[in-house]
Amino acid sequence: MPAVGGIATTGGKEYPGNLTPFVTVTCVVAAMGGLIFGYDIGISGGVTTMESFLKKFFPSVYRQKEEDATKNQYCQYDSQKLTMFTSSLYLAALVASLVASVVTRRFGRKLSMLFGGLLFCSGAIINGAAKAVWMLILGRMLLGFGIGFANQAVPLYLSEMAPYKFRGALNIGFQLSITIGILVANILNYFFAKIKGGWGWRLSLGGAVVPALIITVGSLVLPDTPNSMIERGQNHEAREKLRRIRGVDDVDEEFNDLVAASEESQKVENPWRNLLQRKYRPHLTMAIMIPFFQQLTGINVIMFYAPVLFETIGFKSDASLMSAVITGCVNVGATMVSIYGVDKWGRRFLFLEGGTQMLICQAVVTAAIGAKFGVNGMPGDLPKWYAIVVVLFICIYVAGFAWSWGPLGWLVPSEIFPLEIRSAAQSINVSVNMIFTFLIAQVFLTMLCHLKFGLFLFFAFFVLVMSVFVYFFIPETKGIPIEEMSQVWKSHWYWSRYVTDEDFPYRGGVEMGKNGQAVKAV
């Protein structure tokens, strides 16, 4: 690993503990909080293409779509009103994530997950029964509030509950649930759209009740994390819970470090204001830049072209389904690769490999789309071999995203924040993610209409920038206990000027040698 980017973690503090069936089941259930986010991503895109839905709520959009059916493919779906309906959810999620910070810190991660499930369930019921646009908007807002609470709490819960050696794999279960939610939603959309009578959209929107109930019931049966229990003064219960989670009796070292971190946390009166302190500069930077870059990978523009290309291959009317299922399966499969490799190969390797893979694929697809679609967006008859090649590179691109920026965009921020700012910093992470998800969703179709295939180059530029950012500024966090993460910043070539031993006193855990290696303290 290059010294410029981070540290290698060949040693360090090693808390005793095993990957017990209890903690595995717990993390799997908690990770299902990602289902509500994934289901909504998948369902909203499909519903807005259903004719019966557009006729009822957005008749002007339906008429525009019918009139432009044979015209410019780039501009066919350019409607601010429709994208506002879809993306309004993310503004609600932004607000909810800020409120969730207080709930998560004072009352525990479980309660935020419970609120998320209940709010999402309420929104799903209202949307499924919608009679007017205001009901749709109200439902979308409640869905957004639910996602804001869940996305704030679940990654933190997983990072705190998992043994540090398996933290990456268990945390990525959240992203895996998101990808499964997207895949299931796309399949359901296809079949519900075929229901005679034009009410299939109600099943699509109302079906969100199922993942909502999973996270709601799950939050009621899940144990709270020892970190959260200590933070609320339940030290004795936290020690017993830690013993059960780790599967060993000797948890004193880890428990004492958690208590020490909590005591530091209690000294912080205003975690939001504290985030602006010099010693938290790297944490604040990551809380902003990682979700910012995650949304500018260009995954949206790649997925837009998939149905047209799949139809060219010969799937005809099933093009949208095959596009969703094939790319969805690639998404799920590549996320599983990330689960396998994140604690073996490290976060930086996946970031850099995935970035390189996406950049190459974007260059190939840009050339291919530009050559055939041109600037007028009318491709004419596309050769089957051409479509197969482009679809292949789209799948390789999706795989690159799914084992790098997709899961790591949630994992890395959730594991680097000290306890005293953890809830506030995670809220900023979720908020930035939602802000740029909203902005990309709102302007994407307009940008596509005006920049045409050049939009690929726009996102390719950001993939290059984010890869350079990872190389120079994101250290390796593999194998570092979550409460010892400060050592990573103190040894970094750049962040060490902001984070010193005075800021985070050494507690006898991970020391960094001169060569950037983590060595075990004696």
C-alpha cells in the first residue's frame, strides 16, 4: 500500500471475540433496513413509466411522452414536475436524518430504526391508497422521513455491533439489502404493470409496507449496541451484552475502551459545533466528500440507456424487465464480492479498482453511444453486436460501482467517526447523500437533454477526481477497532497536521511505526 494514501494494518489492538451466530443474525436483521431504501429506488422509477399512473396524476407528462415517442430519445422524459415527485423524498430524508442524530444519540440506534420503519410504513399505505397528488406528496414525505431515520441508524448499528475483523463484511450487508430491494421492486413493477384495470401501481407503492414491517419488527427484537448502552449510562448491561456478542468472557479491554470513548463523548455539549474543531477536520471532510462523490459516479446515466440497448438485443417489450433484472443481478452479485473482499483486500483497493473499472467503461460507452445516437438522439437501427458490447460494458461498470463506491460510501463514514461526534457526523453523511441524490435526480434528465452523450464525460471526470482523492486522502481502515480509528489519522501524511496525540491521547492500542505499519503495543 503506498505510504501516501494510508496505513497497512498488519497488527494492532486485537480484542478477543468470535463471529458468533448471535451477532451474525443480529447484523443480518439490522442490515435489512436497507430494503426500504432499495425498494423505493426501484419502485419509483418503474411506477412513473406506468401509463395508468401518469394519466391519473400527471396527464400533461403522459401527453408529452406520447407526442415525443418518435422524437429525440435524449429529451423524451424531460419533466421537472415528474422528477420533483420522485426526488422530493430525498429532501424529507435530509430533514429526518438531522432529527435522527438526536434520537440516535440520546435514545439508541434501535429507536431510530423503529421510527424509520413506522414512518415508511405509513407513507406506503398513503401512497397505495392515493386519490390525489397531495396524497402522493404526503406519502413520499413520510417515506423520506423513514429512510432518513433508517439510513442514519443502520450503518452505525452494524459498525458498532460487528467484531472489528468482520466489520466491513457485516456492514456491507446494508448495501446488499439496498440492491436486493431494487431488484425485487423492478421485478414486481414489471408484473404489476400488466394488471388489467390500471391499478397495478397501487400494489407497487403499497408493497413498500412489506420491507417497512421487516425493519419495524426487526428493531423491536434486536439488542442495542454496547456503545449506545454505555453512552446512556447502562454500563453493567453493556458489559453483559458485549460478552454475548463476542462469545467470550474476556471483554474487559474492549469494554474499557468503549467506556473511555463514552466519557470523552459526555464532555461534548454540542457535537454539531464540535465537528468544526480542527481535530475533526478529516472526519468532516469524509462525511461530505464520500457521499458527494458516491452520487457523482454516473450510475444514473449508465442505467438510463440500458432498456434501449436490451431492446435492441432482441428482448423487445421485455427490455425494461431484462435490463432491470440483469443489471440488478450484477449489482447483487458484485456487492457479495465486496462482502467477501473488503476485510481481505481493504477499502482503498476496492475504491481504486472500482474507480478505474468505471472510468474505462464510461470511456467505451461514451464512444459507443456518441457514435450511434449522435447529437440528435435518434439511433435508427442498432446492430445487435453493438448493443451486446455496450450492455457488456454497462454490466462491468455496474459491477465496479457495486463492489466499490456503492457499499463503501456507507461503510467508511460509519466506521471512522469518534463516539462523541458519531451521530452528528453520520447525519451530515446521510444529508449530503440525500442533497446530491435530490440534485442529480432533479437535473439529470435536463442535463441529458442538453449535454447528450457528453454527460458520460461529465461523470467520468468526477470518477477520475474521486479516485485521486481516495489515493491521497483516504487511509486504510481495514482491521482497525472502531474506537482506535484516531491512530489512522495521526499517522496519515496529510491529516496528521490536524490530528495529534493531544487531541486523541494514546490508550495503549494501535501504534503506527515509521513505515506506516500498525504495530502491537507492549
